[in-house]
Amino acid sequence: MDYKMNNKAEFPEAIIQNFNIGQLVPHSFQQQTSLANNVWSFRTSQGRFVLKEYVQADLENIKRNQEIRHILQNHKILIPKIIPNMTGKYIT
């Protein structure tokens, strides 16, 4: 598969409003290096967060990855916590 860097993707501020994570701290977001996704780290009034936007993955792969992450978390393996949006969904 040919992966391309997703440079210069615009930070999706509107998506942040779907989560109960406080107000975005202006100019706190930074795009991270990723081969197949858009990934940003940012701060809000409630702490630091990472947003991953899947660019080249189908919904089934995303769901499977999230199930694996939940299993790892349940076994006390330290990985970033996945938080649901305000409607309780993990995929927005």
C-alpha cells in the first residue's frame, strides 16, 4: 500500500465540539507525523488530548482496532484512553 504523509491537513476544530473535553486552548494544536492518518495533539481547558482522523481505513478496521485497544486497557497496558463523544459513540 502506498502511504503518503497527510501534511498541511487543517485542524478540525468543529470535531472537538462533539466531545466533552473543555474549550480548545488557542494555538495549542500541533500535527503529528503519521503515515496513513491525520493526528493532532492539542490542549483544552481540561487537559492534553490526541485526535486521530483515519484517512485510509475502512470502518471495520477502525472498529477492530478500537476493540483491541479496549482489551489492552482492560489488561492495564498503558495506552491513550479512547473517549466517547457526547452521544457515547467512539467513532464520530
